[in-house]
Amino acid sequence: MPNTKAAIGQVRRTKIQTQVNRVRKSKSRSVIKKMNKLIIGKKKKEALDFLPDFYSQLMKIAKTGVINKKAASRKISRVTKKIYKL
């Protein structure tokens, strides 16, 4: 149990931030799943149309620190390679 007023506030902030991070992580997973569906379905045109949104979502999430920037770049790179191989 937090003893000081600052510690109580920090606990409250941590709870809120945990929820925000959970939402962001969930968004990143759903964006990756959507892109993988397009790739598995061999839908190159739709995948290319969705690519800028994919970049944007992952980099926004990486910017906030929920996932590492290098991990986001790696995912983007690998997905882009897969799309151009279709």
C-alpha cells in the first residue's frame, strides 16, 4: 500500500497508463493480423493500399514506447518484403 500522497497518485497513474498501453498493444496486434490475412489471401493490391496505414499505426505505437522502435521497423520491413514477393 502506498504511504505518501505522491505514491498514491503514481499508483493511480500506473493503472490508467496500463489500460492505455493495453489498448495500444491490442491495436498493433490487430493491424498485424489484418496485414497477415491480406498476405495469406494473396491480395497484393489491398495489402499495398493498407501499407501506409500499417506503417503509421506501428510507428505511432513505437513512438509511445509500447513496442520497441526497432521491433516495429523490423515488422514493417518483413511485411513489405512479403508483399512485394506476392
